[in-house]
Amino acid sequence: MNFFYRIIYFIGKPFFCLLFPFRVLGAESVPAGGAVLCANHVSAVDPLMVAAALPRRACPRFMGKAELFEKPFAAWFLRKAGVFPVQRGRADLSAMKTALKCLQSGEKLVIFPEGTRVEEAGDASAKTGAVMLASRTGVPIVPVYCGEKRKFLRRTTIVFGTPYQPQFAGRRPTAEEQRRCAEELLEKIYRLKEAM
């Protein structure tokens, strides 16, 4: 387990929960091994919220936009905390290799399949990266709903859905199958709102 992450979790979670209180539903359904956790993205604090909602032993990894790594101290801190950069808007082979390695070693990877912050369902289409990673590694996808837009001291709800594996006709999914499965994933995420 990432020792640096454990320190951040131990020190930071109480303060975070004080500012952004939340309740968690369905966390028991998150599998013990590798998994791709896919959440909607309405706020900059969503990665912290997902991390805080998981047990400390989960120690998830995150993809973060490359711009976050431009300052040396920020880059050092993020990498120590288990975040790795991804170049948005193009195929980033280095980020995908890192993601594959994480999942193959049994780690949990958190991805926001819309690729950017959105206010409501339908404002952005789903990217296919999560589906591709799950199909290549055989790990399940866990849909996660992070509630509405964040407000200080206003409680929100995080819902973890049932893990599943995308189904394809052949051994390797076609581009069309990946797009279809990505949209289905987004539907599963937003449908979790009904459980709140």
C-alpha cells in the first residue's frame, strides 16, 4: 500500500468530510482486486470524494490532466499520492500503459469517462478508455455516482453500483462496440441517482 497515500487519507479525510459531508451507498460491492471505478464528474473535488468514500486499504490510482503536473511541487505531490498524468484530447499511450499496469497488478483505477466536468447527464459523451482498459485486463467496471454539484457543508451521496464486465461479440471489441459500451456505462452511472 502507498504509505504516502495512507498519511494523506488519515490526515485529510476528517477535514474533507467536514467541508463536504457525504454518505456512501453500495461500497461493499466494490471488488477486492483490480477494478475500473467510473464516476460522473461535476466538481474539482470529485477525485477526493471518491477516494474518501473508499476504505483506506483500497488506495486507488487516478488519471489527472497533464496540466496539473506543470508545477514541480504539484507534480511531486500528485505522483506520490498515486496520480499519473494523461494528455487529454489525444491518444496518450504512456498513460494507457500505466493504467494497464495498475489494473494488471490488482490496483483500483478511478476514471471520469466524460473526460471533463459536466453539470448534467448528456452534457458530454463518454470516452471509450475505461471500456478498453476493462476489456484488455479482464477487470470489472464499477459505476459510481457522485451526486449533485458540491456545496460547502451540504451533504451529498456517493453511490457505488454493481461491478460488471462489458460484453463483446469477439475476443477484441470493435470501435463501435466500445462506443456503445461507453454510452451504456454512462447510463449506468446516472441511473444510480435513483438509489439516493
